[in-house]
Amino acid sequence: MPMNPEILRLALGELNAQRDLRIEFDHAASCIVKRAMLIPTEADGLVKVTDGSHVYIVDSERVAWIEIG
């Protein structure tokens, strides 16, 4: 079952700009965000994280698993 944006936001709520985030997507693609922080919900409804320099938009339906560490 695909992850939805609400569940993903709940899981990413632990990000505090002091922990790293690794996201594994379907089809073996991955993304690592150092010192990640969840961006609060905006009008567009997209799930976004930032490292302070870049903004990453996460397609919640393609997320296989995440690691916060």
C-alpha cells in the first residue's frame, strides 16, 4: 500500500535540522538529506524537506521506506 502525504508528514515530524534523512523510493532510487527539516504544510499541499540550502519535494506514493538518524 502506498504511503500518503499525511502519514509521511507524521513520520518526518521528527526532523529537527540535527538529523539526516534517507529516503528509498520504489525502483531502488534513493535520496539523502543532511541535517533535514520538514517544511510546514503550505498551500500547495506538497511534502517538502530542506537542508537549509535546498528544498526537496517528496512524492509520498513512491516512498518505500525512510531512515532518520
